[in-house]
Amino acid sequence: PQWIRNPKALRFLVGLLTSMYVLLLTIVSCLISISSAWSSPDLWLAETIFSLLMYLIAILFFMYTYLMIIYPKPINMLIMILNRKTSLVPRPDRWLLSDPIHNGEGAGTLYLRLGAIFFGTLGSVLWGCEIFLCFSGECVHRLVVAKHIAAIIFTFLQMHFIVCNSKITFHRSNILASFGMMHCVAVNLWTWFSMCLVKAQVKKLKKQKKELEYHSSSSSSSDSSSSSEEILEPESSTLLENLIEVVLEKLKPGKGTTYTSTPYPYTNSSNTTSLLRMQSMVRLGDFSSFLLTCLVEYSLIGAAICFIIWKYMGATNIEMKVDKKKKKLRMDCHNTTIGLFLGIFFMTAAFVTIGIYTMLYNKKKTQSADLVIGIVNLILFCVTLLATIFGAWRMRVLQYRLHAHGEVIDEILLIIGLVGELIYCSIGFDMIVNGNRTGSHVPNLPIAVFTFRIIQVIIQAMYILIASRLRCLSEVNARTQPGKQTLTFLVLINITLFVYHTFEGMKSTYGFPALMETKYFELLNISSPLVVFYRFHSSACLAEIWKHAYSTKHHHHSHQTPINSPTSESQHHV
Amino acid sequence: PQWIRNPKALRFLVGLLTSMYVLLLTIVSCLISISSAWSSPDLWLAETIFSLLMYLIAILFFMYTYLMIIYPKPINMLIMILNRKTSLVPRPDRWLLSDPIHNGEGAGTLYLRLGAIFFGTLGSVLWGCEIFLCFSGECVHRLVVAKHIAAIIFTFLQMHFIVCNSKITFHRSNILASFGMMHCVAVNLWTWFSMCLVKAQVKKLKKQKKELEYHSSSSSSSDSSSSSEEILEPESSTLLENLIEVVLEKLKPGKGTTYTSTPYPYTNSSNTTSLLRMQSMVRLGDFSSFLLTCLVEYSLIGAAICFIIWKYMGATNIEMKVDKKKKKLRMDCHNTTIGLFLGIFFMTAAFVTIGIYTMLYNKKKTQSADLVIGIVNLILFCVTLLATIFGAWRMRVLQYRLHAHGEVIDEILLIIGLVGELIYCSIGFDMIVNGNRTGSHVPNLPIAVFTFRIIQVIIQAMYILIASRLRCLSEVNARTQPGKQTLTFLVLINITLFVYHTFEGMKSTYGFPALMETKYFELLNISSPLVVFYRFHSSACLAEIWKHAYSTKHHHHSHQTPINSPTSESQHHV
């Protein structure tokens, strides 16, 4: 027979087509969001329509999934009514949809799904503020509102799908589901990319604002007699808003202006006329940076989960027809209090230093504020490094086992975060080398911070990858639970570092010079949300290990190989 | 026999003495923190020593508890070593301490203990910042550092005790434990009171700052020619800090100054010289208000839990010697997703309006910003009211049962929060009446907001008090779980209101005029943390109901009365 008749070949072909589709769509959409031509007023409408289409297709796919697969009852009822009342549907059994089965591998652990809810909720706040700005008339075009509304609907639908229905089995129309899932991947990647661009834009604006302020203050001090009639020091937020309003004026249709793209935008202030996509970013102040990071994390999680669902879509074992949608939560909190309170101690200390930083910053002591950040970073990385090594040593007595492929998503996301951290640290080292070359003074503290950071990050990633494959099979270990206190401590200190990196992302970039080349600046803006994500996802993975490594209820993999432990008199517990 | 020989009489006497002790101590300490004499430089040292003593006694009590009752092993080991090596302890069995038993009723549900960790951690940040300020030389006296350090140690010890050891049974030296617990109650109440005072002080300072700014700007506009040489508009934070530095200068020993206390401090700017207890409050900005609220909530929880432990200290049933320190967590997440996502929708909408408020506030559109707050308040209260009534209607099929006295603490705290809400709403109504009397324009929106708010608050408190006594005894109800979606929604919307009230506490007081009499101002400052606490504790109680009302594992109270449900074929599950 022809190869196309083979179902495996068909599955491969669908996979190939969808992969090509996602590659093409992602690259095209990212290029559109990066290109200067598409953000000019001529193509502004076209770009908005493109964005709208991206979201609308994803929304349509989710609605199809919900109506046809997850909640088929209304449609089945309609078919039965049509059959009974009219003669339109003579054989309803051919049209009836089957009940949903939640027996897929699923994607995403509990902690990851909680993270999706958290990040998605906070991320949508940014879209909501944007919609408000559009309705209050500060929008370039009416269609932009539709785009933001579509974005918020997409965020909600995807959140619901990830949290409730990630284990659904697509038993018919696999092709459509494959394309839909891959489209979602593309939308998420595109959102991620464009949010990073927005972040870079906002940071650039802030830098220019600072320069302008410096300029105006220096000019006013030099000739104070002439400028005293004018408004001396415009308020920080007002100036930025004025900038935006100028941009908006220029963008209003009918006034075509030319845009110059310069390689070093911080040296040329004519670049402020490039369009700011998210205006609420500037009006909300520092907090918007946090919301943007949330949106970036959310798209990252969404893309990974959609990808995993697509990957294992055809491979679900049809033999296990049982609906294993388990909804009970169980946690064993023995042997955690020491780790918990040690973690809380470090968390409090870190938060206090955030307060100290704020106080010093308000008093304009930028130098010592940066010093505080550096010392705290150094201490936190050292402590985490020691805890990781100690935890690995404590868990040496556990047993190795194969692990389910539903956990692959954790490893993918961990490695994405790891890549971000490595890029971040490498840029840091590069800046130090560059500083040495040009002869400027490079203090020792950043070098130590980056060194400990890179060592800690690598060792922690290895520890997580190994520990997620370990289980507690002997009775003695199940009782003493070696390493659980350390795991609790590591979860808390990673959450602390998550908060700390989020704060750093809002306020300062420690260890980096104020002025750097554009390519480094862009890279830094892409990698800094990943740094935050690495800490979030590390704590997610550690919590998963915390939950499963000591559970006495073993998975089916380990049932075949019970270990003959010395105290196996209570083996019936296993 | 004499009445004093009767153990019950002894217990009553100890209770009486400790009650008197706590009453006296609380009133004296609160008076010290309110009196103007004690905050003058002459008695500054005495007040610090008094505070230090308060914390130190509590710390000593906790250390005694930990060493002698909870972890007696080191002391037992020391006794055995002394017995073996020397002849100091001839009969060690008379001296050996018995093992700890965790069979008390305990105090505090899981959610409440998580809240204690959360509030305690964030609250200690404020102490930590204060310590930093002391070390950086901005402190009145060296001894103040010791006081803050004692406060932070007390916070941590009490947090550990609440979270891990609230079920401990004090089997010997009941008298000492009674006094210690009551001392903790007094310390917590005193902290609560003095934090409310600090909040009032900071708000007063902010108001004066605004008036000064207004004054300086109006004077500069009227005679701009004469004041153009001076610094025109001092930065907002700088001005406040200057105020503090002046105060500090005056307080340095050796410079005695007289203090004038005026009944209406906002009309007289000479009152700025009164001492600010927490200097970090001003330097940290708006966020410090949130930290202070956390500290207030923490002391409230701490006081209630210590009181409950003291109350049931002697009444523990000695017959159940089993150590029922259960540490497994179990949650049933069926029938929650609709409520969850509806709640998330409202949460997102509320957060968006916070963003809108911030944007409008930054553009100085205070009027419309207040309008946004008012409308959102109205919508949230209406929705919550409807959900509460719907939830009560859905839960009508459940059964009533007696409840354990460990839950009394939830009701005490709920009623404290309710009192705060009622005071808050009553002040609001009073302000409206006052506005009508003086003829100023009172809009309808605040009246509607306060009306719906007071109705919602009362109905929700009644709903919680009734629903916490309901259990699901029939099989059908255990399967369908009526009202669980509504409960989930109510938990989320109460968390939303918690965040919203926290935000309001930082930024604005909606519905209240800018100027009011001092007595209302003080009352408002005491009740506004209680409003936040009411929402937090409502969600805690609702989560507890969510967890227990539908559990198939019943408590011992309901074992005797199984209901003959129609579908009792699977009664063995119960």
C-alpha cells in the first residue's frame, strides 16, 4: 500500500506540517514585531489586523475544543432534538460526539499550574489597563481595542485549558487539534518576544528621560537667570508622558513622519519617536515592569504546555480508558519545620535589604544601594549553593527509577531558564572583561557575585534533574525522609530569589554598567525575564520533588522492583 | 478542707490572677504609648526600657517552653550525665522531664497559621528596616536597637510556636505557662495599639506635608519674584525627611524642648515635633503602610491564639494520651473550577481598576480616580452579597452538628473584624450625615457603597457562623457538594477585597472627607487594619468551611448520629 495509508505515516506527516507551520508563523510574527517598517503609521493597521488574526484563530480553536470535545453535551442534545423533531438527522449515532476522556499524560505539575494562574491573572491586568487607555481616547486606532480584548480572552481561555483540561485526549480530528495547539505555541512565543521588545523600549525611554533630566538640570544650573521663568524641573512622570503624547500626535493618521533607526539609540534622542506599544507601561510606573514579567512567564509556560500536549497527542495509550482526572490534593508536611523557618529567616533578611535599598535609593545614595544589592546577592547565592550541595549529599541514599514523560515539560522549562541564566551571567562576565580592557575600574564584588551565581545555577539544575528521578523505596528512608528539610529550605530560598530578581528587574541591573552596546542591551532584556523564570521554575520543580520523592504511594514504574529493605515487615504499606 | 486545696479552685485562682495581670499590663502599656509625657525626651529612656522588658519577658517564657516542655532532650541528657559522672543528682527520675504531648485542641486552622507566617514575615521586615536605620546612626538612643531586635526575636519565636506547637499540652507548671501566655497576649495587644498610633502619626505627617506643599506653592505663585532664588518646590520625600531630621535633632539628649499638644493637630503645624516612633515608615513610602498593616494583623492573630491556648490550658482531656500531631494535608478540589475562574475574572477586573486608579492619580485626576474606586467598591460588594445569599441557599440541604471548641478562635477573630467593619461603616455614615448638616454636597455613590457594604458584611458574617456548623452527611450531597462552587468564589472574592482594602489603606480613604475631627481620624486609623483583617479572616473561615463541610471523614461528634440517607448502600465510606 501507499505510505500515506499508514496511520503512523499520516501522524508523522501531520507533525511535520504543523512543525513547519509553527516555525514559519513564529519567525514571521517575530519579524513583524521587530521590523521598523511594520511599526510605521502606514502599516499600523495591517499589523493590528495581523495580531488580531493571531489571537482570533487561537480563540476559535479553543472554542472548538470546548464545544466539540470537552463539553459535547449541548451539541449532542441539539442533534437529538433535530433527530426527534425534524428529519434532518436520520442517523444520530453517526453525528453524536463521544464523552471527553481525561486520560492523557497531562502537562504541568500542580505548582506550574498555580504559577500559570498567578502569572496569567497578573498579566491580564496589563491588557486591561491598555483597554482602559484605549477607551479613554489615548489610542492610535479603534481596532487596537479589539486586539487587546482578543488578547485578554485568549489569556483566560488558555489559562482555563491549562488548569482544567490539560489531560484531555483528542480522540477525533487529530489534525485540527495539532494545528490548533501549534498555533497556540506560535502565539505564545510571539507574545513573549514582543513583550521583551516592549520592555527594551520602555527601558530605553527611561534612560533617555534620565539623560534629558540631567541635561535640563545642568543647563538650568549653568544659566539660572534665564531659565528661572520657565518650569524648572518637570516631574519625572510628566516628562515621559509628554514624550508619549508627542509620539501619539505624530502617529495620528494624516501626519506621515519618517523614522530613523540608529544602531546606538541612547546616543541619539531622535529615536524616541518610535512607537511605544504598551502605553500603560509608562503610566503605571515601576509596577508595570513586574506585570510585564508576569506576562512573559505566562507565555513561556503556555508555549511549553501546548507544545507538550501537541508532542504526546497521538501517543496516548488507548488501552487505559479510565478517566484518571484526579482532583484530590495530598501533602505530607513531616520534617519540614526547620527548613521552613530557616527559609523564612533568609526571606525576611532579603526583604529587609529590599527595604534598605529603597531607603538608600530615596536618599540618592545609589552607590551604597548597589553595594547592598551586591552583598545580598553574594550571600544568597553562597547559602543556596551550600544548601544544594548538602541536599544532594543527604539524598544519596535514595533509589533511582525511570520517570514518566509527563515530567519532560519541567525539564524543558528548567533548561530554558538555565539558558537565560547562563546568557545573563555571560553578559556580566563580558562586561567585566570589557571594563578591564577599556581601563575603567572594575570592583571585585561583581566578579564574585557572577562566579557564585553561575556555579550555583548549574549545580542546582543538575541537582533538580537528578533528584526528580529519585524515589524513596526503603522503609527507613520513608520514615526519616533524608533531605526533606533541605528541600523545603531550597524551595523557600528560590522563592526569595524569585522575588529578589523580580525586584532587581524593576529597579536596577546590578553588576552591569549604565551604558552598553545595543546588542547587549537587547540580550539582557530577553534574558532577565528568563532569570526570574528560572527561580520560579526551580521552586516548582523542587516542590514537585518534595511532594513525590518521599511518597509511599509509588508509581507503576516502581511496582515491579520492590527493594528488600532490612525493615520490610511493613512492606504491605507500599 | 480549705478551698485553696481544691485543684479546681486553684485553677480558677490562677486564671483570675492572670486575667488581672493581662488587664493591668495592657492598659498600662497602651497608656504609656499614648501619653505625651512618656514620649518626651526625659522619659524616652524609661519607655525604651519598658518596651524592652515587655519583649524580653515574652522571649524568656518562650525559651522556657522550648527548653523544658517541647524539646526536653538536652536537659534530660544533662541530668543523666550529671547523675552518672557526679553525685549531684542522686535520683534522676525525680528531675527528668517527660516527653512533649501534642494533644491539645490546638488553636488556629491551617489558613490562619499560613496567614501568621505571611504577616509575621512581612511584619518583621519593618523591624529589620528600623534596625538598619538605628545602625546607620539615625537613632535617638542605642538602646532602641535592642528593643527592635527583641521585637524581631519575639515575632519569630511566636510564629514558630503558633505554627508548630500550638497543640502542646502544658502538663506541669501550669501557673508559669498561664502567666507567660497572658504576657504574650498583653505584648500583642500593646504592639497592635502602638502600631495603630504610628499609622495615625504617619498619616498626620503626610497631611501636614501636603498642606505645606500647597502653602509653599501658593506663596511662590503669589510673589514669584521674591522666592525664585530659593528652592521652589522641595521634593516630596525630602521635605518629610527634613521634618524628621529636625525632630531627631531636637530629641538628642542635652537639648530639652517643650512640646505642645493641640487637640486639632491638622490646624497647627507645631505638632510635627512630636516623635515619630517608626522612622522607616516615612522612608519606605507607601509600601510601609502595607507592612504596618501586616504587623497589626500578626499581633491580632498572635493575641487571639495565645488567649485561646490560655483559655483551654487546664481543660485538656488527659485521657487521650495519643500524640495526634497530624501533619498530612488533604484537599478535595472537585466542583471548584467554575467558582475559581469566576473569582479570577473578578480579581483581574479589580486589579485592572487599581491600575486605572494609579494612572488617573498620576495624571492628577483625583476626582475621577476616586469615582473609579467608588464604582468598583459598589460592584464588588453587590456581587459578594449576591454570592453570599446564593451560597446560603445552596447549602440549605446540609446538616447541623455541634462543633469543636478549637474553632472558637475563628469566631472571636471574625467578630473582632466585624466590629472593625461596623465602626468603619458607621463613621462613613456619620460623615455623610455631618456633610448634610453643614450643607456641603454629598454625592449618592458613597451612601450606596456604605449601605451595600454594611449589609454584605453582616450577612457574610452570619453565613460564615452558620456554615461552619454544617456538615454533609448524606451520600447524595457528598457527591454533588452543593455550594462548593460558591464557596470557592467567595474565598477568591474575599481575597480580592483583602488586596483592594490593603491598596485603599495605602492610597486613599474613599467616602471620607479630607478633613475630619481628630477623634474620627483616630477611630478610622484603628478600624482600617481591622477592615483588612475582616476580609483576610473571612477568606480563612470560608476556606476552612470549604475544606471540612464536604469531607467524608467525619469528626467524632457526628459518628453517633449517622443519617439514614436514601442511597446508604455505600455507608461504609463514612
